[in-house]
Amino acid sequence: MSQKKSTIRHRGIYLLPNLFTTGAMFAGFYAIASAINGRYESAAVALFVAMILDGLDGRVARLTNTQSEFGVQYDSLSDMVSFGVAPALVMYLWAFGSLGKLGLFAAFVHMAGGALRLARFNTQVEVADKRYFQGLPSPAAAAILAGGLWISLEYGYDVETIKYLVLIVTICTGLLMVSNFRYSSFKEIDLKGRVPFVAAIAIMLAIGFVMAQPQTMLFLLAVGYAISGPVVTLVMRRKWHNRKQES
């Protein structure tokens, strides 16, 4: 009897990380629905909620030792909806409607970039360096677009005056996702280990800044992360070149 209960609990716990994945996918779907109804601030917030839930599903799976191939594939499909399709459609509905085919092209570049990024990640997951992502992760790309939208609404920017800037940024996020730039995965950070007291204070201050001005801080963090890829790649290539010359 006890063995049967243990088996039932073991099967049920696999549902836990997938619930977070489902929540992330629903948030992406909600962002699309909100944009269709003209509620663009709700759409931006929903995309950030999707990012939080997407980050939690992997953590929960590792903490509960419930990783599975199904979970990996389901997470990729959820990411495609939340960080590929949803941001592209939200940007199109908000800024690109008057640009015709050019607007469609920009939105499609982001969506296609997200699809290609996820497909490449899935095929290289077993051989890739766990410390780095190849190409800008799709949640970070979506954060740039959602953060820019949220800031524009917060400060009352006229979308007609910035639509070409938004178009360029949207195309850039799509291209960065399929680039060969290396981005830190932060997987080497040990969340279970002890940290210095000063580091704990710095983390709390950072959280405070984000909570005080979420739209600005989240956008700046996403842009900073996007810029870090070319910088890290350039530094790594220089080190490799210097070592090659020395040898």
C-alpha cells in the first residue's frame, strides 16, 4: 500500500514543473489577447509574467529531480508562443499596423528568430557549453520589446514618432537570437551556497530598484544583457587569439 502511494506521488510531482510551463504559455496567449483588445500595458506585463514562470519551471524541475524529455519539448513549445509569437504580434498590433509589409517583415523576423533559436538549442543541448547560450535567449529578446513598450506607455511616447526605431529593435532581437554571440547562462551560480553579506545587500537593493521602476529597470537589464553577448564573445576571441599566438 505504501509503495503504491509513493508511486502515485512520484507520478504526480512531474506535473509541477509543467504547470509553471503551462502558466507561462497562458501568459503569452493573454498578451496576444490583450494586444488585440488594445490593452498594451497588460500585454507587456503578461510577457514579463511569462518570463518569471518560464524561469521557475526549470528550477522546480531540477530541485524536485523531475526533469524529463517531455518537459524539455513542452517548454520549447511554450517559449515559442510566449517569446516568439506573442512579442511579434504585440509589436505588430501596437506599432507596425501602418507600415504594411515592412511591419509584417519585422514582426516575422523576430518570430522566426525565436523558432530557429529554440530549434538550435534543442539540437545542441547535449554538446553545448552549459555556461553559455549561443544567441540571445528568447525570453531576453521578448523582455527588450515588452520593456520598450511598457516604457513608451508609461511616459506617453507617441508610437507614430518611434515606430521605425521599434521596427529596427524588433529586427535586431530576431537576428541576435540566431547569432553566434555567447551569453552567460548564469548556471554556474550556486543558489544553495552561502553568499557574502555585502552580496545579499546588493541583491536586495537591485530587487528594490526593479520594484520601484519595473518598466525602466527590466528594460535596461534586458538591453544590458543583449549587449553583453557581443562583448563577451569579443573578449573570448581575443583571449583565444592571444593564446594561439603564444603557442
